[in-house]
Amino acid sequence: MKIIIREAKIIDSKSPFHNKTADILIKDGLIEKIGTSLPNTENAEEIKLDNLHISQGWFDSSVSLGEPGYEDRETISNGLNVAAKSGFTAIALQPNSYPIIDNQSQVNFVKNKANGFATELFPIGALTKASEGKDMAELFDMKKTGAVAFGDYNKSLDNANLLKIALQYVQDFDGLVIAYSQDQNIKGNGVANEGIVSTKLGLKGIPDLAEELQIVRNLFLLEYTGGKLHIPTISTAKSVQLIKDAKAKGLNVTTSVAVHHLVLTDEKLEGFDTRFKVTPPLRTETDRQALLNGVLDGTIDMITSDHNPIDIEFKKMEFDMAKNGTIGLESAFGALLTVLPLETVIEKLTLGKSVFGIKNDTITEGSKANITLFNPNGESIFAKGNILSKSKNSAFLGTQLKGSVYGIVNQNQLVLEK
């Protein structure tokens, strides 16, 4: 592949070309030359797009696809194409398929399915067998096969001793443990944030305490064992403060927040629309502002779409009975630009790579071409026609978004949205 990207503004704080507008010559998957008005001497394909900006390729630390077992929700092939057209050059795949990705052969299966695509797939192995929280899975074998972390998707581990042992064990091979934090006993049958909205609607509430109590426990365990812990998709103001305090103590903890928690609140539940039923639940405006501040001050390390396709029959039902989850790859960038500055959005969509042990490719001559192409300007209403996923359960349908994604260059391939 030979391409010249024309007149692109480079957003990459690690690059000597940061904030400069230049042409980029890419040959055989590498950035060969960056400059002004580069001559096209080798009949390279030229890419010239309106208000073109580029950055390091984006990474999503929490994507569910379905395959194997739930191909009706999403396949790996279509999911990776969706990710590419949404600007993501890499995704971490959650283990919540059927069977659960809890052993070497399952890691191999999804990696082989992902061969040849522009977007790279990095599997997360289940922390416990079948994600049942009883026995530790084959962590070392999965790590050798390519698993980048270990966690049970959206399942909090009741057994504190098992989490303690896992944190100690993975230190032998520099493993990363993911600890979703929600006390199931306190959550009970709750389906929405406990507060004014849930009371008014007659919905059973999930108190902030369900998340915060589990985070405190998990941080205490980390302080005891050492090692690396990632706490995903936090949702409350107190959770932000707890992690900020833990980092100040020197604990090796990272955290993420989902796009929908930065943009939406529990007031969206007024119409009992199950598209807004997610886990953890949408919280209050006070929590949303605290999460945004946590992103801006560096407490929150990365932002995820927490893309989770759900079959329509599990969403088109009573709110109490509907499954949790929203898709988010297609809307992530446009939604984030409505609440955060561009450079912060880019930083939080790329920083997670280093946490998960994935190489960051700076935009400079001689580096691998791992690039996202986008336009940060313009506004549009996110409609059903913008959804590329097989499942359509998007919390952002009908929402005004900002900017647009053109596509990616990665793995010696160019993928453009149109």
C-alpha cells in the first residue's frame, strides 16, 4: 500500500509534528515521510478530506461482540469493521461470549478470527472459570496466547480471597487484573440509579454505595498485594475521589469511564426507554460533572465506549426485565466532543494502550502507520442509518453529536467510512 494523506493537522502530543499541518507518505505500513507538498513520484493513492485531522490510532478498552455463541448480536468480522469506521485501530475484546473466553483455545479462536483486519483485536481473558467467580481461570496460559488482561465482564468478584490470590499470581508475568466493582448484595434487584428519578418512576434503585464499597475493598486488596489493577467504567463522584486518593498513595491502579456516563444522566429514564438501561446505571448530573473533572485532571485514565450489543428481543421489554447494555463505537467520538476538548478526547482514546501493554505508535517518520482520520468540526443528529453494528441498541439515537470520523490506517490497510 502506498498513500499520501494530504494537508492533515496532526494531533499527537508525543510527535515533533504536533499541531502542524502536513502531508504524510505511507508506504508498506510505515510512515516514510512527513512534510509540505510532498511529490507523488510513485503513483500513490492520495487522500484529501475536508478539515482532515489525524492522531495516533484510538483504542477501546471494553468491547463486547458476541462471537462465539451470540453471532446474532455481532460477529467479530463485522465488529472489527465497525470499529475501524468508528476510528478505532485496536479494541480489547471482553470475554462474555459463549463459551466464555477462559482458556487458551478460546483466546486462540478469537485471535484467529481477527486475522487480516485493519483493527487489531486484543482479548481479555476471564478472571474466573466461566466467569462464575468460583475458581481462577488459566491466566498464565491465556497470557502466553495473547490475552492482555483478566476480568469477568460486568461481574464483581464476591470472593475477596480469590481476587487477592489473582493479584499476587499475575505479578509473576506482569499481568493486569480488571475488577468490575458493584456489590451485588447492595445492588439487589435494583435497575436504575437510586435517587429522585428512580423514586418518581417507581424503579428499584442501585445506590452509589454498591459501587463505592466494592472499590474500597478492591483498593485495600491492591494495597496489600501490590500488582496492577484496572477498575473499569466507574460512575459516581465518590468513586473518582477514591481512585484519586489511591493514586496519591502510590497504588498501581487505573480506571476508565464509559462515554454514556460522561454525556447522559438518569433523567433519560423518564420514558422507560431500555436503551438507557446500562451497568453501572446512569447517575446524576453531579456525578457526571465529577466524572468529567476526573477525566480532565487525569484521575480517569481512559474512556471506553463499553460497546455491548444486545438482541432486540432483550431490549423491547419491560424496563425491569430488559438486559443492560448499549452499543457505542459509532457514536463515541461525536458524543465526547460535545463535553470535552479535542486534545483531551484524543489523549483518553489512546492512553489506554500503554495500560494494556499495547505499543503506542507516534506519528513520526519511520513509525508504523497506526492512524485515525477525523474532522472535529460540524454537527449532526445520530440516526439509525449511522449504526453499522448488527444490534441497534444505541443510547445516542436522536442525539446531536459533534465532528465525524473518516476512518483509519493500520496493518498496512486504509479503511474509510464512506
